[in-house]
Amino acid sequence: GINAEYGKQWYQRRVRGLPQTKCIWDLCIHATERAELNASRGMDFTGAIQDNSNKPVESTLFVAGAKSAAKTSIILRFLDRDEQPKATTALEYTFGRRTKNNTMLKDVAHVWELGGGVALSNLIEVPITKQSIKSLSVVIVVDLSKPESIWTTLESLLSSVKHRVKKVLAELKSECPSDANLLVAECLARYGADHPDKDNVDLIPVPLTIIGSKYDEFQNFDPEKKKIISKTLRFVAHYHGAHLCYYSSKVETLVMKVRGLLGHLVFKTQLSKSVMTDHTKLSTCWRVWTR
């Protein structure tokens, strides 16, 4: 916690405006308060007047994960395309558009899918760039029907994503420090400046989602095995500040939950805030990332 002397200094800095130290939690708190104040005034984070109703949104969604883990199926269902999923070779691109508020304007989602499991993870430098990172969301899909592959998939892809994001942020910071600092500050603000675990986590400063696919097969596992897998996934999600949800193309409830979550991330649509803590039931993560 904040001791009395630091608390006094912290208060004195805040009443003068922008914190004078480089403490990241000061920046986090200031970022949150500034965003809330500006939002109440109809402004964006920088204080500029905004009119989101007439401003198209352009976002990037990067999907990676285990081989044959239903990544393409997730993307097709999200984009509402009635197509038969095909094997993804290397890195594939598609896009989705959404009409904005009954106008001629279109929100655009640039969707990248990495095929081949973890073998081609070096290709993530294509979708994760200085240009895309400010509107980027990352999805990692694990195959629940193959528990032995879950940890390897998560460890490899999370490491690759963190390394790439860190490198891009360093490049961005050299050109525009305020943009890079804002991404980090907003990330910490979303997690919570007073969260008891804030000093024991390894957050990735872009919205991250972990999806456990083939839930229809997973639900037939031994209860104790399901409990261990679910708790492991929840720990990894919590440690990295990620969403966690289950998916099966055969369970429409899960299809709609995943579709709603991805729509929220890339099109800024409303997201259901229902919470599920019972690992034996259909689940979506309690953590909600917003920009």
C-alpha cells in the first residue's frame, strides 16, 4: 500500500495537476481520471472534442493458437460468414465491416490469423506494428480436447506476443512517447490501480483474450481434470490481464458469447457483463477490457 509520507506527497502532486514523478501508478490514476473527466465533457483522452457517432472505427484483431483448434471457425462465426473452415497456411488476412449508426460510414476490422500452431510465431511482426498497436486486440486459442498441448501453446505464443509488443512499444516511444505511455497507463488503469495483485502480474498492454476451443469435448472429461485445466487457464488469464472464454461451434450460447466479445473489442459494441465462477458451467471471463 501507499505509506503516509508517500500518500502526502502523492496528494500534493495530484492537486497541482499532472504528477511530477515517473511512478507508473500515478500515471495510471491520472489517465483514468482524465479519461473520465473528458468523457463527461464529450472529449477524447487528449481533450479534443469527439463525435464517435460519425467517426468510423478501424481496429486490428490478431488470432493465433494451437493447430486445428478452430481459429478459422471462430473468425468465420464472428464475421457471420457461412463458409466451411479451411486449413490456414502461414498468415492469412481478411476483414469485416459494420455499418455505423444507420449511416454510410463503416467500421472496419482487420483480421489476421496465424496458422501452423506455434511454429510460425515469428510472423506476428506483420500484424503487430506501430500503426496497429493502438487499436490492436490479440486472441490466443487453445485446444481443450488436447490438454497436453495447452501449456506449450500458451507459453510459446504469450512469450512471442510480449516480446513483439515490447519491441513495438519501444519504437513507438522513441517517436511518440505520449502514445506509448498512454497504452501502458490505460492497461494498468483497466487492471486497477488498487488491485491487490498489481505488483505480481505480467500485463500485456493490449487487450488479450484466451479462448478454450472444443468445449463440447472438454465437458465430457473427468470432473477433476476439468477443474485443474479451468483453474490453470484462469490463473494464466488473471496473470496477464486477459479475457477467458470457452468456445464450441456446436454450442450456440458459446458462439454468441465469443462473437459478442470480439465485437466489443474491435467494433466497441456493448458487452454483457455476466460473471461465471463455476468451472463446471459455460464460462466467459469476468475481466472487461475497454479503450
